[in-house]
Amino acid sequence: MKILEIGEKYHFEDLGLHNAIRHFDFRRDINKLIENVVCIDLLRHDYEVYVGKNGNKDIDFIASKGDHKIYIQVAYILLDEATVQREFGNLLEIPDNYPKYVITMDEMQSGENYQGIKQISLRDFLLAEDKEKL
């Protein structure tokens, strides 16, 4: 597992600024905007946030606070098996036992477990004050 020192992702502090610079296109931008919201929320809760790489697979966020760490993948919805395999598969290959989450807009599946990885709705994630106990 490698934590990138300089990632290819940039996150806006103000999503209104993002939308002013680029005209919002829901189909093209929704995953990026959800990632941005998750990143801001992690920073607000005093996490150090990194983009990870495990071999040729990207990990959206590795967030650490003190001696605690969480891994997060973000997806708008898990519409098909290929998306499920990509989002959960990236996390399944990480050999440690820190919590791993897939955050989606799908509230119906919130709290579901896939081989030990918890799927959390974006709303539940944002409302949780203690991210270690989701």
C-alpha cells in the first residue's frame, strides 16, 4: 500500500466556486462532488486525508487521526456488478484490519456489509460525529 504524496485529485473548499468555474453536469460531476464533500467532512473532523494507491488500484481516501485509520471509496450508486467489484474490490485487497467504507447516495443499502466492508449512505456518513464507529 502506498500513500501518494502528490495525488492527481484536487478538492474545492467551496463547491459553489467549483460550479461557478465549471457548469455543473450531474452525469459527469456527481462522483467528484460527492468525493469533495467527503474530503471536506473528514478534514472538518480533524483527519489527515490522503489519496491511496494499492498496486494499480486507487483508494479514494485514506484518513488518519492519531493512531486510527479508515479507508474510503466513494460512488454515486452501485448500479451494476462491475461497480460493486471496483469499489469493494479495491478495499478488499488492503491487508490490514482498519475500517473500510464505501460511501454512496443509495440510502436503501446503508449499513449493509460486503465481505467486511460497510456501505454507508452519504447522509449517514456526514451526520456521524465519530467516523470510527459508523
